[in-house]
Amino acid sequence: MNKKKIALIMGTRPEAIKMASIIYALKQRSSDIDTVVIATAQHRQMLDQVLSLFNIVPDIDLDLMRPNQSLNDLTCSVLQLMQKTLEDVKPDLLMVQGDTTTVFAASVAAFYLKIPVAHVEAGLRSHDLYNPFPEEANRRLTSVLAQIHLAPTPLAKEKLLNEGVNEENIFVTGNTVVDAMSTLLDAPFSFQGSPIENLPLSQHRVILVTSHRRESHGEDLKNTCLALKGIVQRFPDVIIVYPVHLNPNVRKTVMEILSDAERIALTEPVDYLCFLNLMRNAHLIVTDSGGVQEEAPTLKKPLLVLRKLTERPEAFNAGLSKIIGTSTQKIIDEISLLLTDDKAYQAMIGNNPFGDGKASERIAELVCRWAKNQKPLLQYENEFKS
Ligand code: UD1
Ligand code: UDP
């Protein structure tokens, strides 16, 4: 019998982080299936940081990032290049992860060629098309095109069911980011040689910050930066570490407001191992990132989310995060509370609801069963229960 060929695509830093353990688990099953790894390279440097950390060499690299790319241009490039790529590779299944333009456009390209799509991290919903933008739409559109929906949590499955997705095609796997973390957190690590090496972390309480979302560019990001300045002025024992995303719309605002601020360290994006260890050393994490919302509870760190709402409410529902928006005063108030009230701080530490470190194994097993036409692809008792 011919082995089925599974193509896995990734464009950005978080997709690569969350696909890495799936690629590994599928390659372990090379007697059952063939895998082809495709990078659109919607991100270049930030994707390469992850690929080199996990020793992933894409079979095909479309190298399509352009400076300050527009959503339309990026979508057109992915669609055009993926047509030829999929025609050449002829995969039996395309696996996509998350909510980026790469995910949405590659799913459309596969659909037009009648190649089935498996969507990892399916079913996250904020129910507001403009928050996060364009990711909420990318996810919903991908759900319409996908045939296999790999929901990370029971809540994500529920959202898909509410939209009429057939239950037979939804599988709760846990989030693969927990798998990526568990493979790296045991590795020996030192900040030496990283952009963090000279920072006086041990003498301060560290607040780790990231913010990059399109809907926050401009005024909201400016408000956040002003709040950070206010915090270091008020708390002399605090140092803020902010690895700044390479999107030029982020860098312009952040550099303008914060480049001279005392005890605010703006760094280049750090590699994932370094970032995990920064999280581990942080007193508190403040972010608008999707992935960081899933990682902070795993490391038992209180989390403040710089958004109006989130498509990942599991941490909030468990009391482990707060959705604080982007008003300067609100950000200052919420950070100050956690810096001064130990009871409030301790109340935000609990067990991670996003995964158990076995998501990639479940997904690989399921893909093998799909390749052999076995049903069900994943037994209910083997699903992630949270
Ligand atoms: C993209 C995703 C977003 C995800 C984020 C992860 C879309 C629409 N957005 O946002 O969902 O949260 O990635 O970080 O898919 N750039 C570089 N080098 C890099 C990466 C980016 O220079 O390695 C610069 C380029 O000028 C690029 C710009 O950032 O044009 C924007 O990149 P893009 O992928 O379009 O959007 P992000 O804001 O990174
Ligand atoms: N991250 C990293 N280096 C950094 C900042 C973040 O490796 O300097 C990791 C972080 O741990 C998380 C992922 O990048 O796993 C999140 O990426 P991002 O915030 O860019 O995208 P999102 O998750 O919001 O789509």
C-alpha cells in the first residue's frame, strides 16, 4: 500500500513552535506516513530562530516575507505560491496550525485543489471579527475549509459544535505548546551569550512584556508603553524586559517612547529557549500574545492580557489571568495591584488548563489512523480532558 503524504505548513514564529513537536512525532512514524515540511516564511528571522532551535529544516521554503507586508499582498503570495507547491508535492493531507494569514491562505489553496485540511488549534473564538484582527476571521474561515478539527481544549470543541461542525470530525488534543515547553524546560540553560546576559535580573522583580497585535498598533500600544514607564517610576525594585517584535509598526512606537527609559530593557526577539527561561524568571507577565497566554499558566506566572477580549478564556475562567485592555491607567493599576498585594498575586497561580504535554502524540496517532482509514481517529477516552 502507498504511504500517505502529510504536508505541514508554517509561516510565523508561533506556528513553528507549536508544529515542532508534531513534526517530530510524525517523523517517528515514517514507516506509516511520509511528511513534507513547508515554510511560507511569512516571518523570516523569527521563524528561523525557532527552526534552528528545534533542528527543523523545511523541505520547501517559499521565503515570502516582505518588509511591512500588507494582508492582501501576503495572502496573494501564499495563494499563488501554494498552488504550485501543492501541485508539485501532491500531499494527501495539509496540516495547518493556528490563525495566521499563512494558515488561512494555505487552507484556501488546498481546498481549491481538493486536498483535505487538518486544522491544529481549531475552535478558538473571541466572537469579535476585529479582535484579534485578522486572526478571528482567519480561524473561522479555516474551520469552514478544514475536514479534521484538532481542538486544543473541550471549550474549543464546544465552539466548533455551536457552529455546526460535525462532532465526528472534532478531536480534543491539548495544546501542542505544552509539549514544546516540556521538551525545552528541562534543558540546561544560561542567559550568557543572549541579549539578556547583562541585565540585573536577580536584583529586581522582573516584569516580562510582549505586545505586537495589529489591532493594538498606534494608540493602544502607545498607552501600554506609557503605562510601563509609569510602573518603573513607581517601583524602583522592578525591571521590565520587553523583547520587541520585528513588525516595524510595533518597533516605531515602542522605540520612540521607551528607548531611553531607565530599567526598561528593550531587546530583539529572543530565541524560544531564552524566552521560556525569561518567563520562568519573571514575577509577572504582561502580554497581548496568544501563545504567551497559554504558556504563563504552565509556568504558574500571573498574567495580565493587554486585550479587550480573548479567544483563549481558559486561563481567565480559572482565575489565572486578567483581561485588562490597553488604557494606561488600568494597566498601571492592575500591575501595581499584583506588585503590592500578595494575596491577589497568589490567587492567580494555578494549574495550566491548556494541555498535558501529550497533544502531539495524540495528533500523530490520529493522522496514522486517518492514513489507514481507521475510525474513530481518536477514542474519546484518549482525548485531552483539561
Ligand atoms: C503575524 C500574524 C499574527 C501572529 C504573529 C506572530 C498574520 C496576519 N499575523 O503577525 O497572527 O500573532 O505573526 O508573531 O498572519 N518582520 C520581520 N521579520 C520577522 C517577522 C516579521 O522583519 O521575522 C516584519 C516584516 O516587516 C513583516 C512585518 O514584520 O512584513 C509583519 O509581519 P506579518 O507576519 O505580516 O505580521 P505580524 O505582525 O508578524
Ligand atoms: N516568543 C519567543 N521569543 C520572544 C517572544 C515570544 O520565542 O522574544 C514566543 C513565545 O514564548 C510564544 C510565541 O513566541 O510561544 C508567541 O509568539 P507571538 O506572540 O509572536 O505570536 P502569537 O502567539 O500572539 O500569535
